[in-house]
Amino acid sequence: MSAVVVVLAPIVVASWPVLASAVVAAAAAAGFRVAKREAPRATQVAKRSIELSIKNAEVVEDSLSPDQELAVERDGVRVIFSRDARGRFRTCVEGDFSDERLRAIGADLSGRVIQQYVYRRLSRELEQAGFTTVAEERAPGGALRLHVRRYQE
């Protein structure tokens, strides 16, 4: 019996709904909820805000247009996913915690979003190519392994 291991780095041509659903799924799994957009109030105290540079974010950049953003929140922390003027995927984390804590929360959630996005895209593309997912397993480090099979007729 032989095994073939394929590492795929998909070229993203998906639209906003695919990324938005990945953000919502990853955020929900981490205990976040989609935030409603609010106008800043004059009495509102400014919160600490940091921007993150996320590894592998180029995977999702093309699926987000510059005018779209999605914010999620949990326990006073708000994470905003958008695309900057240069076209790069942007993650901004706001809250009343230290920069280190905000950075950790944002990095964890961004990693989950990218993983969820790639998982959804990969699953859809494999299905379109005639593959069936036989099993999924989560490795100790958080990596997800898909076992697929292509049935020949």
C-alpha cells in the first residue's frame, strides 16, 4: 500500500462570504461573537489598540476588498479583520489589556481564522476534484490532517 502526501497552498480567488464564514466559525469556536458596528461616543474612553502582522495572511488577502471589515468581540476585547490600503490582511485588536495580552489574543484568533479559511477552501476544491474526506484528525500542535480518497469509476 502506498500513500501520497500533498501539501496544497491554494491560490485564493474566493469572495468575501468565504472569508466571513471562516472568521465567524473561528471566532465562535474561540468564544467570540460578531460585533455590531458602533459610532464612537464622546464619553467613550479610548482603549488600547494594536495592529498585528500575521504569518500566512496572504492566503486570505484576495478574498477581502478594501471596504470590507468584520469585527468580533469577547470580554471587552474587539478584533477587527480588514484589508489595508496596500491590500494586506489587517488584524486590529482593541481592549483594556496589555499590548502583550492583546497581541496573544489577536494572533491566536487570526491563526484560527486562516486555518478555518484554508480548511473550507481546500475541502471545497478537493470535493470538486472528486475526492471524499475519509477522516480528519487534529494534531497536538493544532494542525488539522485530512485523509482523502478519490474513487475511480
